[in-house]
Amino acid sequence: MLPTQKIAVIGSGIAGITAAYQLARRGHSVTVFDKERYPAMMTSYANGGQLSVCNSQTWNTWSNMAKAMAWLFKKDAPLYISPSMDLDKIQWLYHFFVTTARGQFEKNTAETIRLGLASRWELLEIAATENISFDHVSKGILHIYTNRKSFTSAFDSERIMLANGCEWHIINPQECMRLEPSLSNQPALIGGVYTKSDSTGDIHMFVNSLADVLQRKYNVAFCFDHDANDVNVSDHGVVIKDTAFDRVVVAAGVQSRMLSKKFGDNFPIYPVKGYSITVYLLDDRSRAAAPWVSLLDEDAKIVSSRLGPNRLRVAGTAELSGYNLDIKQERLQPLLNWTRNWFPDIDTRSYRPWAGLRPMMPNMMPIVGPGKHPRVWYHTGHGHLGWTLSAGTSVDLANMMENG
């Protein structure tokens, strides 16, 4: 067992907060640093909300490569790669291609499902133990299909999902409508897949509530408005803002790439931008029309999550355009159009747009474990599954640090 140590965690999103929690509850003295003024202000602010083990398939398939090429010049496509190129993007695309060519899809998907199942249990255990409310809705996730070819792919996915312990119940349109009555009178719907044990919740609420618990119960210190680059590591220890630590955990989202270069690791993390809108359900008609079962439109690559009675989160798209957080209307508009087309009785006049940068590895796998320097550890690179995986991978990280 590792003696009690002073450990710095860089990042206060879902990856950083869960890492801090697992280390603090083991008795270590933990300080969390973040460049923002409050916890969960970047990628953990307004994601799609799905705790989605059923969405664990990695993206490294030839069919996805073909779709990416078809969408190349469509600015409103589910996946958009901007024509401007930088070295980080070129390296990421190259490694994505290599992973695809090596046929690692099934192996990595199986591992992601394993991590997701463990994480599902751990997150709900944390919420119960620490009395954390986060607008959790346990009504499952319903994948919906409007294209016959893509619905056929649901049968292809069934084998790998069931073989690795994940639910995957293929159902007809009538069963979809019974599960979620707001889908009634949708002639485009041709079938679905239902995963009852998946759920949704507000990641921002969860992270901020857990941060409060860490301060009150576990004496974790927080240092905000911190320059993430202000950290020095040597054989003698870690120094951040003139304070000495025994180890540092990098959980800094897309900034982890920069820090990994500083520490000699240089992980090919790239920011993959996602968009969301939070629609405020201000009248009875809108509240009645909005779905409670979380939806994943497999053709549009858009998800919806009900966050309590008065909010609907709609999210999607993947954009490779560097480290900018610009909200582009042509990328946001598909989310609004989708909401209006599927749920015309929802008043969408009051909504909040958001964009966040997912820290994504080319093989879609998180980085959990030690770096080259013995004092540096990583809990980052969870990509679009940070909310789904971080609670479980933080346990793996803490166990490795205790034993390493």
C-alpha cells in the first residue's frame, strides 16, 4: 500500500474530480488545480448527458471512414473535418487510420464496454454514498433508426454487445412508441434498440456536488484560475505554485496533450468538438411533448436527455477544427432542426447553446496510468465517453497508484 502522499490533480472536470475522490477517500492529501474559476466549466459543462455503456463502440471502422469521406465538404454533417491542417490533426488522423487498419475495433470496444459497466456501478455508488443529486433519470436509452441500412447494422452490433455483457434489445417501431409515447406519429421511425440499464444525468451538477463533498468531507483543496503549464517535475518531487507534491495526476482534458509533451509522453490527444442545446421547457405543452427516455438517433448522430422536468438536452456532432470553442450556427442548426422535427410541440424559443472539446485519442481509449516520469500519472483522453467511463477508470487509476 502507498503511504499517505500529497497529490496534485490538474483538472476539475469529471476525470479530475473522480480521480481526486478516489485518492482522497484512500487518505491522501489532494489538491485540485484548474485554469477555470469553477469546477466543470469546460467539457464537463453541458454534454449530452448519457451514461451510455450501449454507446461504447469505438469509431475505428472502415464504414465510419467512408462516412467521413462522404461528409467531408458538408459543414452541417455529423462529422466535420475542417480543411485547415495542423501537425496535431495530421498525426491524429494518421493514428486513427492505423488503428482502423489494424482491426482493433472489436478488442477496444470490448474493453470500453467492460470499463463502462464497472463505471456505471461506481458512479451510482458514489451518488448514493455521498447523497449527490444530479437530475438522474433511469429510463434507459433508446436508439432510433430511420434508415433501413443503418437499422441492419444494429443486428451486426448485437453480437459484440451481448458477448461483452451489454444489453442490446432490438425492437420494432410500435415497441419504441410504447417505451416513449412522444415518438408516436413518427412515420420515419423503422425500429430501435433499447438498453434499459443505461441512464442520463447532469454532469455539471454531479461534478460540482462531488467537489463540495471533497472540500467538506475529505479536506481536498481547490486552486482555480491556475495556469496548467505552471508545474515542474523532478526526481525530488512536483512543484506547483511554490507548493511541493509527491505526485501529479494529469486530468486536464484537451490541455493534457500539452502537459504530456512537457513530461516527455506526448500522447496524441486531439480536441473533437461537440455541440449541445439545452431547451428550457417553460410551458405544460412543451413538458408533455419532451421525451423522458433518452434517445440516440443513429442516423443523425444526435442524442437527447431529459434533465428534470424543465430541461431537455440535445447534443451531437463531431468536429475536428483545432482548439477553438466558436459556436457555429451551421453546426448548431441540426440540433434545433432535429428537436423541431421529432417533437414539434416543444417550444424551442428558449435554449442555451454550448460547444465543448472532447479530449480524444485516435484509438478512442482513455489514458489511465503512469507516464514516463515516476511522479506523473494520467487520467485523461476519455473522449465522448468521459461521463460514462471516468468513475470506473478513476478506481483503476487509484489502485495503480497505490500499488505502483
